[in-house]
Amino acid sequence: MRVAIQGQAGSFHDQVASDWYGSSYEMLACTTFTEVFEAYENGEADAIVTAVENSIYGSINDVYQLIEDCEAPIVGEVKQEIDQCLIGKSGTKLSEIKEIYSHPVALAQCRETLHRLCPNAELIEFFDTAGAVEYVASLQNNSAAAVAGAQAASLHRLPLLRQSIQDSPHNVTRFLILEDRETDEDANKSSLVITTNHAPGALVEVLQVFADAGVNLVKLQSQPIIGEPWKYKFFIVVDCAGTQLRELVAKIEESDHQVTLLGEYKAA
């Protein structure tokens, strides 16, 4: 199973994909999220594993549009505890560190802690956490460090200068799995895109349909509609699937709202 991920070996994406697919997992490493979805579209990958939000950073907005445009449905969800580490060369002192590299989402999870530990260091965005570790390992000095997981440090044989450097101990990233296959029978969660008719109270009307049915709304994320300034569509995650979901979608569409089902899956 060729699985496209943003990042490389040792990244959190790699860990999640490996856990999900097991021995059938064949990594297709991509630099950006856009490249991940292009790889699937071009037939280079059979599936996608992508992060969509983090409990500290929030939503990764660019990914939502990519998911909507992707032909593969969402078939799974993983919530992964993220333990970020400060990684550098052996003998590196925190006071010597001038540059810290990592993916922007990872840096955002640790910004306050890094400022306290290394107040003189510049935080530099890199395409991947594990890639940042590989880069630091290639340098000939001790003035640089990276933020990544312990697996990346082990892979590139660098020590952990500090563990658990995320600003909050509760640091969880939600990943989605996209693959062209049938929905699992035990699916109990769904992701949708709803474009309302933009009449006053339209969004309330949509949400009331779920409320009246006793369905919990897990997430509501607005995104601008390209080409229609100041109009928005809504990415919604609800705790239902199957027959009940389809009945609710039909009721919403009766009021001239557009609904796109992105996938049904078992909640993590």
C-alpha cells in the first residue's frame, strides 16, 4: 500500500501511517500537503494520511480544501499524542543554540517553551520535523537544533536535549486517512462540507437539523468560497453515519443548502 504523507521517515505522519497500515505500508514522502494530494491524484499513491488539526495549534486550514477536492473519501481517524523534543548534537548546550528548525505547526506547539529554554534562538520553519533533524545532523557546528519526535532523533542518531517541550501537556494531533474503499460497517462519525443558501439564519437552520435529531456536532470550520467574496462554506464533523446521516442530509438539502459528504468512518 503506497501511502502519501507530508514529511519523511521518522515524522509523526510516518508513525501514524505505519501504525494504521502495518506491514503493507510503503511510504511516499512529500514535502508539502499539496504534493501529498497531487501524488494520489496522479496515481503515485494508493492512500493518504494527513494531519488536519492540533489541540494547541488549531486547524491546518490548507488541508481542508485539499480534502474537499480529493476523490478519495475519508475512511479513518487517528488521534495521536504528540511529544515534541528538542534535538541537537551531542554536547550542545542550550545557551549555544542560535537556530531551531522544524515544521511551523511543531514550532507553534512549543513557542513559549523554546523562548524560555533558548531565548536567543531564531525559530526557522522547515518542511518537516524529521527533515529538520536530518538537516541539523548534517551541520558541522553545535549552534542549531530541531524540534521533532524521539523516533526522528533515534533514526538520525542525535540525542534529546529536552523532552516534552510542547507548551501544554495535552498535545494531540488529529489525522485522517483517505483511501478509495468502502465505508466500514461500524462507522459512527462523518465529515461534510455544507454551503448554505446564504439567507439570514441559514447556518442556524442547518445546525438545528442535527440538534433536533440529537446528533452531536464535533467540529465547525468556516472557509471562504473562492470567487465569491465574503461568502463561506462550512466543514462539519458530526457523531453519526449511515442511514441517519443520509436522512439528515436530505432534510438539509430540502432547504436549498448544498452538502458534500467527505467520508464516514469510525471515531478514534
